[in-house]
Amino acid sequence: MTQWAQVLVSPAVNVCFDYVRHPHRLNRPLIRLDKASKLGDIKIDPSDFSSHFREASWEEALDYASGGLRQIRDEHGSSAMAGFGSAKCSNEEAYVFQKLVRAGFGTNNVDHCTRLCHASSVAALLEGIGSGAVSAPFMAAEESDCIILIGANPTSNHPVAATFFKQAAKQGTILILMDPRKTQLQRHATHTLQFKPGTDVAMLNAILHAIIEEGLYDREYVSQHTEGFESLSRHVREFSPENMQNVCGIDAETLRTVARKYAASRASIIFWGMGISQHVHGTDNARCLIALSLITGQIGRPGTGLHPLRGQNNVQGASDAGLIPMMYPDYQPVFEENPKARFEDAWGTSLDPEKGLTVVEIMRAIHDGQIRSMYIMGENPAMSDPDVKHAREALASLQHLVVQDIFLTETAFHADVILPASAWPEKDGTVTNTNRQIQMGRQALQLPGEARPDWWITTEIGKRIGMEWNYESPSDIYQEMASVMPSLNNISWGRIENEGSVTYPCDAPDRPGNDIVFEDGFPTQNGKGKIVPAGIISPDELPDEDFPMILSTGRQLEHWHTGAMTRRASVLDEIEPEAVATLSFDTLQKLSLEPGERIQVSTRRGSIELVARMDNAVPEDMVFVPFCYVEAAANILTNPALDPIGKIPEFKFCAARVSAA
């Protein structure tokens, strides 16, 4: 790694830390007033919550929180319980939270925001190569001759990674961009494929067809390290670039040129973002990318590989730690007897053998009367879930809701008890970034008021519902994690403290971790990568006469996720203070609208009002809306239809209408 790259920091991080001392910080536990109603559309002023909550001692609040959870479990059974953890917390906090839900509540109904960003990618990766993590870090771009970047806008969402892509392009690396929207990286790109929204599989199958038809695949690698090639070869015969060019909007010659450059390159690597994963065909999109890598042997060597750019700072670590409903830590299936027996032995209790419900499924189960109580740590589903009116009504109908957070979020509006937690600069713990680097975080600031570290709060609730826990620090939790997670072999807490960061997997305590993995095969049953053909599945909701446009949602450079932190960071909020929707010049003209005008964006689920902004990066007849603005919550509009395998909602595509407000 070059010296300049080692100190790169996201511009948002550089200026956002005043959020931790914002006047809205929670610093004492709160209990809901008996007279305070619960309504799905409730709004509470975070600076004056006295109409709905009263302050309480920690003893009272913890007893009240755990008492309600215990009562629902004992009266209605474990299946009436659920928990959402957070990718903004540490690995240790994620681990102890999922352990509480599994061993304390007795259910696998535990999930977090990975379900809303890369669940379909992880499903395809586990199926195809036996691991849900990246095969190479984004620094591998420095050693690549060809980079495919698809469904991602890293200059806004992964600015540090974007610097590596820019530098690689400047040094002569072929950079191929694929996205319905243009991005700032286009000026660095060799090829830009601005394909029609929702046609990813058609385009990628055409590229696969060209590689196989022209004999550009690596026969030796395919024979030794993969299975399913013949099935793929038969499947993509009908997907020639000539047949698919009108479907995806990219001419056949460009598709063939890209296929040749990717396949023939000495070292090619694929990066992708949530433009791939947030579709009902997200798993199929990722299957195509995995197939591209496997049939060309572009994996397991420097400068090659597969890398889904992760959405939050610790979404990799939280997933590794088991904060997902169908996997124990290290992606060990809850429904298989051997992993289940190992964790029952480690945790000293019997465990549920059934897969748990995912984020959106839990909200549906609340409406159906199945889920009655939840414990939510650091997540804000009242803003992040699709069709949030449905989600907010679900939260409001719970018999008992415990929320643990640093602010009175839109989710906390519906809580029975609120527990004031710690921001990242206020605690010790590890996180695992998108590169598989386990990094040590050290407390730099004192907690405000009576706020407490998240691991401590979860541990105290665990004790009160019958868990015999005696964790005294994050290092105690990490030590237990290392005993049940083979990925942490040779990586002790002390080593991370001394080195600051260690990449997993690691072969020995005195050797560096392996940046590049799968050099000699894959962690599958037969050691081979599995090629899975993908057919064309249309988006769940297509434009029609009433809703003739396409809505796509995502993030901005300045504001992160639901905005709970960055909109309380003064500099960032000053740069982007109001909700905007971006449309192309031609679309604005067609609708007789002007930039700066207030507009209404509507879908079958609702409407929001916000300011029009011109951006020709957005294709014609599409509107792009960031989802961080509570006053114009994009997820009022989004479609809760799920990918059938990854269970991820289709945030990137639904039918919409735009008009003057």
C-alpha cells in the first residue's frame, strides 16, 4: 500500500464529530408515560420529550426493560420475540446482542441493516464460494489491470475506496463502470455502460455469453476449481449480446469489448454496491458477477477477486459475529445439527433449530400478531425499512419495545423504555471493515451524563432475564468470540491492540493476515466454486400510466444512512440542509418543472414533498431520492417486495409519479 493511502479518511468523518455533543443526546434512561399514546405517525420533539417520557434511574429502566421482555417470552413463547442489532456498534456488542436473542430470548429472530444493503450479495457468495466476505481488499485495485465497478457510486458512498480506483485508472488500469446512473468516476473510466434500470442480469449474461462463445474462459481453472460450468454454458446461449442489446440498452459491440477486456486481462477484479443487491433479483445479479470471476479464473490472485463494497462501518463485523437470523457467528447455519450443538455447548443452553425472521419479515409478523416484543439496539427501522408507514405502525403496536440509542430516533418515538447508549468515540471495541481488517477502536471521549456502553447495557438485560454472564469488558467478550469463531484464529485482543488492525484469516500469531484468499480453492464442501445460472426477473413494480417514472433511493456523500448522526453534525447539515430529489434536465423539462422548485414524489404507498435538483447523471424518467431526510422520508415511497433468497427489499426500483407540489 502506498504511504498516502494509509491515512485517507472519508470527508464526512473529517467534519462530523460534533454530533456526539449535540443537545439531542440521550444521557438518562427514559420510560414511557402511562398516558402517552402510541401511534404509527407520532412525532416527538427530541429536545422536549416530556409529553411522552419521564427520566428514570438505570436500575428502574433495566428492570422495566427486562421485565417486559421476560414476561412476553414466558407468556407467549420465544417466537413472540425479536431483536435488531446495529452495524454502527462494535463486534463485541454485535456478538453479545445476538447471543442474548438466541440464548436468552430463545429465538433466531435477530437481524440488522445488512438485510437492507448486501444480504443478497452474501447469500450468493455463501452459495457460490462458501464465504460472505470479500476475496480481496479495495487496495487490490492497485495491482489490477482491469476493474469492473457496477451498481456503486463510491465517490459518495465509499470515498476512500474511490481514491484507489481513481489512482489505478490514472496509472493505466482499465476501469469499466456499469450503472443506470452516471457517477463522478466516469471521467476516469475506459468504458461507461449506463444500462437500463433493472436489466442487470440481461447485460451480465450477455457478457458471460461472449466470454464462453469466444473461448475466453480459463478452461484449466474451470475444470479444477469450479462446478456448474456446463449448465451455465447452456443457459447463456440465448443471451447473446445481439439479443440482449435492446433489453439492457448497451450495444452488442460494447458488451463484447468489455467481455474481452475483463477475461483477457492479467488481473481483473469486480467491485459492486447496493445497485446490484437492492432488487428482487439481487441474488441473481451477484450470481452473475461470481460466475464472471469463476469462469475466467479472476479470483485468488493479487489484483483479482470479488468485493461487495459494504454499506456501514461494521456491517462486515456484525455479520461475522452472527447478527443474522439464519447463521451463528462465522456463518455457521442455525439449522444444521453440528453448528447448533457446538454453540449449545459453548453457551450452555438449548437453541432454536429454525431460521429466524428477517427485518421486513419481522415487521409483517408484528402486524400478524406473531411478534409482540422487540429489543432494538442502534437501528432505526422507522426510517430505514421500506414502506415505513407499515413499519411505524408495526412498532407502535408492539406490547413492549426496548430501544437503545444515542438519540431519540423515529424508532424510539414508539419505545416503552429508552436506554442511552454510547457513540463510537466513547468506547473500546473492534470493528471489521469491508476489507476484512479487524480494527481496534479506543475510547477518546467520556460518555455524556449517565449514558453507558452498549455491551454493558445488553449484558445487564441478559442478567435480568436469566443469563449467568460476567463480562467485565469488551476484551472478555472478544475472548469468547475467538473461541467459537475460526475466522479469529491467531488474532488475539492483545495483538489487535498492539498492531491496530489485523486482517483475517491469519495463518499464525506472528504472520500478517491474508489480504487475498481462495488461492487454492474455496471453503465449500468439495473445495470448488459453484456457478449458478441466473434468469431474467423483472422488477416487482414496473412504471405504468398512473406512475410512469422509476424511483431509486440511496445515500449522499454528506449524510449517512437515516441521518440520525450526520444531520446532527453541524458542517454536514449546513452543506446539505434540506431534502432534495434529483432529475435530469430533460425530465424536468418534460414535467414543466424548474430546479429549486418544490415537487411531490408519489408511489402506490404514499407521497413526499421536497426540492427538485437537476443532475444529468440520473437517466431520463427516473427520480433519485436520498433516504436520510425525516421530513421527506424516501422510504414512505419504497416497495417492500423482497428478493426471495436474500430477503432484501427492492429499494432501487419502483414505479413513481412526479409533479409540482
